[in-house]
Amino acid sequence: MNRIILNSLDKEELARFFENLGQKPFRARQIWSWVYGKGIHDFEAMTNMSAALRLQLSRIARFSRLGLAGDMLSASGTRKFVWALEDGLFIESVYIPDGKRHTVCVSSQVGCRLGCAFCATARMGFKRDLMPHEIVDQVQSMQALTGVKPTNLVVMGMGEPFLNYHSVIKALNIINDREGIAIGHRKITISTAGIIPRIRQFADEKHPYLLAVSLNASTDALRQRLMPVARRYPLKDLLDTARYYTAKMRKRMTFEYVMLRGINDRMEDARRLKDLLKNIPCKVNLIAYNPTPGAFHRPSEEHIIAFAEALRPLSAPVTLRLSRGDDIQGACGQLAAGTRGHGSSFKTEKDRS
């Protein structure tokens, strides 16, 4: 018999599980407290339950955990972790310390199917979606290994979060729960390449988490070259959806823009970008390209600053994301489950929220 994975259940599902066992609802709260409040995943250690109940649970249920396959430390203090999944696949996540701010960046899929030209994850292809517990456990495992409680979380790693929508939302609700890991919703960001139906669903369902959209170009032709998903979701439709989101949620959206030398970093690109975004409540986060195998290059720091200055007439705040962890292939665009000879790619987040 396949045992049910308890740490992939939300609060309501856990309550129903114990109800079906003929147990009182408080048993679900006990398990929740052990797993997310104390980080305990061993029935035998849950001493406020009877020995008979613990034995029964061990026969029909279990907890699933990630296995540590790699731990790399950057000169900046950033750490990249490679995790082994139960089926033998690998994912990566990143911990970024910055004063009192401790950000964890997590993956939502094994690989990615979107094929963005500048991202190392794209070269992996797509293997599968992550289950909710595999997303949550990245956070718990990094907390255990670093000894630091995360203050911020970004779903910006391997995969497109909105192509694994239900598992990502379920995982974030567990992470956000005040009786669990308790990372506040204003400190949780989802980054998407622009999956329009899911952005609208996200707004309609009124999820409180912050939203960032990877834009990366000011014309459809260039965006389609860099991001094949843009062939399905052109700029006009994406920006209309951004307006829908900001009106519905009454909050800003962040647009991320990976800067590629000689490709999308010209002053005419800045002028078009300013025109596209002028009536959308937003922030613009400029990201210096981090090297991956291929023909792209990072603009100079002076050029990035000049590009940012060309955007300044926007009412939107314009920020520059600093590279952290590029020396361990742990910065933006570099993650690719880096073990056994593979490369590595991950988006990090320095934009203040």
C-alpha cells in the first residue's frame, strides 16, 4: 500500500485525513505544529500522541524529504543547494543573506519547458512538476542547514511557477501560514514568464503574494526570439493582463528585464519600454545577464546605469538587481540541477519589496 505523504497536505486536507481515521480535529493541528513549527518529520518524536496512534500513522502515512546532493558557498555568502528527489532527479535552490534580510529562492519544476534563450535551465528540458511538499521542503531544509529563518521567499528558480500553478499556490499557503513557517505574504514573490490565463486566475482568486513578470524585450519580435512563450502571449495581451491584475489587486506588478549586451539594452529599447509601461502601476527590476553557455554577454555597469536613467521619467521605481552567487553558478539564469557534470541556473532577488 502506498502511504500518503502528510507534508503534501494543506490544513483542510490534513483535518479530513484525521477525521477519516476517526480522530479529533486537534490531531491535525498537532501534526502541523510538529512539521512546520518545530521542523520534526518523525512520528516517534511526536510525543503528545499515543504510541498506538503513532504506530498506526507510520503504517499508512509518511513524510517525504529532500536529500542534500550539493552545498556550494559563494564569496558573497550566497549558498546554492542541490537536492536529490525521491525519483532520482535533482533540483536547486539558493539562500541569499543580506544584513537582516534572508532570502530563499526555490524551484517549482524539474527543468523547464519554456526554452528561454538566455537561461541555463532551458537546456535541461522539462522533467516534471514538483509536488507541494518538494517546494515547501526546500525552504525547511535551507532553514535547517543555515540555521537562519528566511525573511523573504521568491519562486524564481528552475521551472515556470504558473505551469505548476496549483502545487505552487498550495505550497505558498503552507509556507505563509502563521502557525507554520510563517513567511509573510508581502515577502513572497512569484516570478512568471507571462502565462496570461494563470495571471488572471491569480488575480481573480485574490492571492496575496507579490507577482513579477519577466519582460526582457520591448518588441514582440525580440521577445519571441528570446522567450518562445511570447509567441502565444504577445506583449499587448500581456500588458493588458498586467493592467487587469493591478486594477483587481490594487498593487504594483514588478517587470523583470534581463539585460543582454547589444540585444535589448539600446537607448531605443529604453524609450520603447518606458512607453509600454507608462500607464501601469509597476516596478522595473533591471537584471545584469549572468553568463551561461551561449552567445549572450553582460552590458557594462556604466551602460546599465545609463539605461536605468533613461527609464527614470517613469513613475515606476527602477531598481538594479545585483548579482549574487554567480561564482557558484547560483545567480539569475544559471541553475540547471548542477550535479554530476551538469551546469547550474537560478534567479536571485535583490529588489526590495
